[in-house]
Amino acid sequence: MKFNELDQQMRVYETAHDHCVLPGVYVVARIDGRCFTTLTKDKHQFDAPYDVRFKDMMVATVQHLMQCGFKINYGYTQSDEISLLLALEDSTFERKERKLNSILAGEASAKFSLALGDVAAFDCRICQLPSAKRVVDYFRWRHEDAHRNALNAHCYWASRKQGLDAGEATARHAGKSTAEKNEFLYQNGINFNDLPSWQKRGIGVYWAEYEKPALNPKTSESVVAIRKRLKVDMDLPMKDQYSAFIKQFAAEK
């Protein structure tokens, strides 16, 4: 059998289940760390519940992903997860899901591993969202999840520092209201409202315009050029203001 004939026959098995995101459908890639609890708490012993070094590695990973070949309007990270909103018009790799999943997971794993100096792995899943409203809902969901995770994490680790084991610390706050958890932290010297915004709301990364002095090559006159660069936003707005903020990234061009 000639190679071309064999190649044609075998590629059917590789591509038979290729699924592509339809045009006009928003794509959000959700990228999560694999076994990061063991990696960050046991193996590398990052500070709990939050570590600035880990946060910086996650931000660097988001920045890398937003420049690795896809047109990405907005990146968001909290804990060990990243969410990326691809531009509606992006058609890289014909919007094939397997390509998006494998490349984004691979790029994230490689970048974070280099930053950490150890092997780290991420997985990726693709969310297909039918409207700008659903895009806003998605990022509101992750934003609220960051707040919930921060409150629970601070309560848990405050209890661990008091000598409780993992099971006891978890049970102590099970079923407690947000107000009760806030009061517990306050009684233990932590004002939740005063904690850094990035812990409670996550971090946004997006393209922002800036002015740069330049020289007109034809007239040799000094001019101001408009360029774009990534902005890391560690003080994201809340609630309806955050919805309005996200909506701009889902607007059709």
C-alpha cells in the first residue's frame, strides 16, 4: 500500500470525531490545574490560603496564553484556574475543540512548569456560549466562586492554625452563613473586607491601549502612536459593575 493511500485511510480514525465550534458562538476555555493541592501544599509548600508567588505564576501563565496564537479578549484567574474568552471572530484551527483543548492545556502546563521549576499540568475544557449575556453570566459565576472560595479558605486555615485537623476545620464551618463566617474571621483578627481584592475577586488580564511617542517615517515629525499591551487588573469591580465590565469584551466587532 502506498503511503498516500495509507495516510488517507488512517487519518479518518484521527479526525472522525472532530467537532468545531460554530461561527457566531462564543468560546470560553476553562483551564484547571491537575493535582495542584498536592503540588502546592505538600510538594512546594506555598503559603496558605494564598501565596503571592503562586498568584504571580498564574498571572504569567494567563499572559502567555493570551499571546500564544489565539485572539483572546479577556483572561481571568482565581485559585488554580484560568478562563479565557476568545474573540468571536477568532477561527484559529477552524475552531476545532480538540485543538483548542490540547494546545491551551499544553501551553499553560509548559509556562507554569517553567515558572515553578517543576512539572505541573493543566486540563482544558471548552464552553460554547450562545450570547453575550451568557458570557457575562459565565464570568460572574467564576467571580462569585472566587469570593466564596476566599471566605471558606480563610475560615479553614484560621481553624487549622488553632490546632484543628482537616476534618475538624471543615466541619466547623459547614452550613454556616456568610455573615457567620465573616464574624468568625473578625473574632480571629481577620477583617475579610480588608483582604486584597485579588484574593476575593480574582484577577483580570486584558488588552489596553496606551500612547507611545513615535516618528512619522515620511515627514520625520514627532507623533503619538496608539499601541496595545496587556493590563493586569487586581482590583476588579463587583456585581453589576463587573457585568458591565465583562460585556465590553463580548461585544461584536
